[in-house]
Amino acid sequence: MTEKRNRFIEFSKMSGHGNDFIVIDNRSEDIITNWSERASVWCKRRISVGADGLLIIESCSVGDFRLRIFQTDGSEAEMCGNGARCAAAFAVKKGFAKSRMVMETMAGMVGSFVKDEMVAIQLTDPTSLEDKDFLDIDGMRTPYYFINSGVPHTIIFRDGVAEMPADEVAKTGCAVRFHPAFEPAGTNVDFVEIIEPGRIRVRTYERGVEEETLACGTGAVASAIISSRFMSVGEPPIRVEMLGGTLTVDFKNKGNSFEEVWLKGKVEFVYEGRITI
């Protein structure tokens, strides 16, 4: 289906602990359009469908399917943990993948296992792990850690994460996200609190969405690994509490590297619909 006025595109609205997505099956490649522009319009809340991102399913010769991820600002992301989990559940429901599958992403090949509403994905091995450093944020010397869990994440530890005002998450998150230290790509920003061994609380300001989201899969992974490596939170699996619910992160520590990284949580089908072009 080429792009024409009064034509429809079918979609599913899906959510991974409040991290919500518009999902479109384009394996047939019938839909020819500018997905970046569509994402920037359709993901706007109150005036369109509204979502944290647009997921496009395409055919793939090296996996069960290819996943493309577009954020609300129209940028295409390398990876999205909850987006990949939603895509896996979508593939099983629509019948073009079995409960165990492999999908291609810009970050690499991602494995997944689906059982009812619980979906686990095996992410690519994290890279670019950095020990504690400091940023100058609004005249304050702020300690942080950094890791790429498919996309870049900057981790800031602090107490009272649950009580942080939303405007503080947005202001500080934006300042870190666009800090010159992370140019040109920028970074996601995670505010992390250690609750007890094996349990952390996280709030994430997402690059591309440019606001706090209810959950972030790659942010949960990044926060869990950094907490285990530098803050003695204990051995995995680690429960990661986010505003939208609790995700579980498991991995193997291989000295200075991390392997077999799994992210697990629930996925919901919210509704199905059609969008007019």
C-alpha cells in the first residue's frame, strides 16, 4: 500500500509496564511512507494515538523479523528493551514467530521468549562501561556512571527517587541528556536508588521521547548492571521498580564485561485500530 490520502494503516497499541508503543506489521513492505515523520505525528498525546514510540515490523533474512524503532521526535533508535518485548509478543499473537525467536535491531540480534503475558528478551552485550566520573550540572558537581545497554545510559544514584518531583526529573534529565560530555548522540538518564540487595528503584528520562517515561527496558538493564558492578546491590537477578511496574534483569558477570543479559516483564495489548494517511 503506497502512501495515499484516505488509505488506512492497521496498528496495535501495546504497553510494557506503561512504556507504550504503536506497532505496525510491514513485513509485506506494502506500506511506503516516511516513518520518522509518522512517528513525530502519531506519537503525540492528546492530539493523535499517543505513544512513547513507533515500532515497525519488517521482513528479515537472518532472524524471524526486523524491528525498527522510531521515537516521538522522529529519530530512529538502535534499541528499546520494552519495545522489543512488545514486538515479540506481537509476533507470537499474529502467528509469524514461535515462542522462542530472534529479531534484528540496529543494536544487533536480540533473542526473545514469550509465555502468556510474560516476555523476556536477551539483549546484546553491554559496552562502554565507565567508572564514576563527574558532570557540572547547574553549578553542582554531579557523580555519574555510564554504560551502553543497546543505547547510551547515564546513571545517577540518589536517595528518594520515588519522591522526586516530575519537573526535577525533567529538568536534570534534560540537562544531562544534552550535556556536551555526551555529544553528538546524547544519552538517556537514569536516577537510581538502592532499596535492598537485589532490588533497585529507577526513574528514566528518555532520549528521543524527551521526557520521563513510565518504564525503560534498556534503562532497567543499565541501572541493574551498574548497581551490581559499583554499588554492591548483589548478584542477579535484580528487580527494577519503575513507575509503570517491576522489571527483572538477569546477566552473567565476566570480569569487566557482562553477558547473557535478559530483561523480563509483562506486556499488554491495549487495543487495535486503523490510522488514516
